[in-house]
Amino acid sequence: MKSPIRRFLFTALVIAFVAIIGIGTASAYTGTYNRWSAVNFAHNNCWNYDLPGSSYFKDNGGDCTNFVSRCLYAGGWPQVSTNSNPALRWYYNSMSSRAPSWTGVIPFREFVIGSKRGTEYVFSKGSYTLPTSVPIQDGDIIQMDWTNDGHWDHSTIVTNLACQIDPPYNSMIWVTAHSDSHYDYSLKDCLQNNPNVRFRVLLLKDTYSF
């Protein structure tokens, strides 16, 4: 039979081991999103289709979200290639080695929400502004459903914001995008040119765990 001292030491070792294992399996990394680096990349590469470290997606589909992903990568988002859940991977190595979320409008949204790097707000139908209660910032992501059929088609990055001078003081929004290239394109103009379009915003966190 073990002595009380030996039992105490054994219990203490077990507790210490469990604590070490817990530390090793916990989310040990914190990321920080540099919005201004992402916006600067968007502005500097709006007309550039030979993006650093990227294939030529304009003729291969998915270029709009590829552009957004490149902006976020420039803003410090680390790529994720090893998560056991495929929906929580976001990475690009080559045309044949990349996560669907890197270039797909819907998979990108699923990654942002599933990884808790951001939250979502869907605009009212026919609206191109946001109430001041929605904390949109430069570097957030606007996605579009061109025909309001529930299938989201396009990703853009917010690169300019303003507030209406008159009540209700809603946020006015400009975005930059690829395919086709748009530099500080207002959602107001987008809605006027595409009357059926619906917008949603992915509100990205400044810090997050991964």
C-alpha cells in the first residue's frame, strides 16, 4: 500500500502532466490584423493581376476572393493549412494546392465565421448604407449577391468610409476589388448599376486566436 506522501507526489505529478497537455493543446497563438496594410495592398494592386505569390486568377475564376485573401495576407493574416476541419483552412501554395476559402466567395465567408475571425451583418434589401450601430471599418469585407437569390457571388474589401452629413448618419462605403477592377467604388453606385444586388459585410476582428 502506498504511503500518504507517495500518493500525494503521484497525484501532484498527474495534475502537472494534465496541465502541460492542456497548455499544449490550447490555442497558443494570437494574431493581429493590420487594416492599413491590407487597404494599402488593395489600393496598390487594384490594377495588378500579377499579384505576389499568386497565380493569374482573372481567367481561372475566383479572382475577386483571391484578391481579398491577398489583401488580408498582406494585413498579417496567417495562412491555415492543417486544421482537421477543411472549412477552417485558408491557404494558397499553388493552383493545385489551395483551400476553397482562398478563392471561393461562400467558403471564404464560412472560414471567417467558423474561425471566429469575424462576424456578419446582412444589409437590408435595396440598402447601400449601414446604421452607425454596425461597427464597420476600413479593411472589412463586403460581399455581393448580384440577383438577391441567396447565392453570394462577389468579394470586395472596404477601402474608404464616410458618414452622411444629415440624419440618420449612416455609414457610406467604398470598396476596392478585382474582376473587374474597381478602386474606391461606392456601394451607392454599385446598387444603381445593379438594382437587384444585396450586400453583406464581414466585420473582421483586430485580434484573434488561431
